[in-house]
Amino acid sequence: MLVDSHCHLDFPEFAPELDAVLARANEAGVGTCVTIGTTLAKFANVRAVAERFEQVWCSVGIHPHEAQVEPLDSAAPLIERARAPKVVGIGESGLDYYYEHSPRDKQQTNFRHHIAAARDLKLPLIVHTRDAEDDTIAILREEMDAAPFTGLIHCFTGTKKLADAALDLGFCISVSGIATFKKSDELRAVIKDVPLDRLLVETDAPYLAPMPYRGKRNEPAFVVNTAAMLAELKGVPREELAEATTDNFFRLFTQAKRPLK
């Protein structure tokens, strides 16, 4: 079994055929998905998808792009929503200095409140970071020194510096379809050195479809292609890669329940 640890099943791209999308995931051996919160305003939709399907869990969070629209002054709004039974993580949150859709200070403030919620609820933090490695590392280290929490870097596209820092913090690293792209040699070189017991796989669907589906709408079934690349990269059988990444997921996302065999 594989787990798609990060997708966006509430997005309108999936609305016409969500049942079929999840049926294809099951047929491909993807037995669990996490649909990710990106705004509080739309969290009810995220939760509804998770509650509709037994194999789907969810998170609550505010994407850094939305930090100006949904600024936080405490962790309370996150904590309140995260008490829903199918919430298994906090995020996605973090820093995105590539697009800068929100001011950096608001992104950083929201990020710290997400960390506080993750720490309070003992749920993993789902971190988005783009063109913001130094500040991401600094905030994670500062907050970890204050009190521990768990988490992962989602859709990892960073440097060895970020990977090493995340691993030193006890974080996992989640690999998306980007790592299958022909021009991702440097990224694959970094991922190759990440221990197998720290790796997760994801789609970030409907975005970032892996090869050979690049340019098409992504969906959870396609995580199989990313996992196959990762198995080859790590030099292990596909079954071993699937077992390891699935075990890693359930060890990190402790509130998610394995599907019955």
C-alpha cells in the first residue's frame, strides 16, 4: 500500500468525479490520502471530503499565500478546527518568498501560530517553503528549542542544507512528482541521501503530475509513479519503498488509522 500524504481533493478540479478519482487510487494501491487545508474559510469543504471517504484524512491550515487574507493573532482558530475527528495534521503553513502573495512578516507570524497549534495538539506540522530556506530553518530551530513538535517538509524541492536541517530537527521529507522531472537531477541527488525511514510520497494533486503525466491534472493514483522513481533512486524494491513510506506516514501522522486489510 502507498499513501498520498498531500493532495487537495476539495479543489474544484476534482468535483465532477471525486468518487472515480478515489476509486482509481484504490485500484493503484493508494490506500490512504490526506487532503490539505489551505484556508480557514474553506476548511469545512476539506473536512467534508475527509468525512465522506473512509480512506481520506485532512489537515487544517493557512497557506502562506493566504497570510494577508487570514492573519492569525493566536493558534486558537487552528486548534478549534483541528479537534474534528479526521484532522491529522496542521498546515500547510510556512514561507513562500517566490510569489510573495503575502508580506513576509505576516507569513512568519502565521507560521509560528501553526507551530504552536501543532505542538499543543501533538499533530505533525506540514511545512511549505519556497525561496525561503534560511528563514524557514531559523524559525523551525527557534521554535524547536522552545518546545518540541513533529513535522515534515512537503513537496521537497530544496537544497542539501534544508534537508540536513529538517532531518536534524527530526522531520520527515515528502517527495512529489517534481522529483521525476528530467531536469531534477540536483533534487534527486539530495533526496538520494535522505534515510529511507524519513521519506514520504505525495502528489500535491491537482498540481505537479509526475512523469509520464506531466502537464496533466494530477491525482492520488499517480503517486505510484513517484514512488517507483524513488525506489529506483534508493536502490530498493518497490514493495520495500511502499512499506517504508507507509510506515513512516503512520508513525508521523499518529491520528490516522491504517485501512483494514
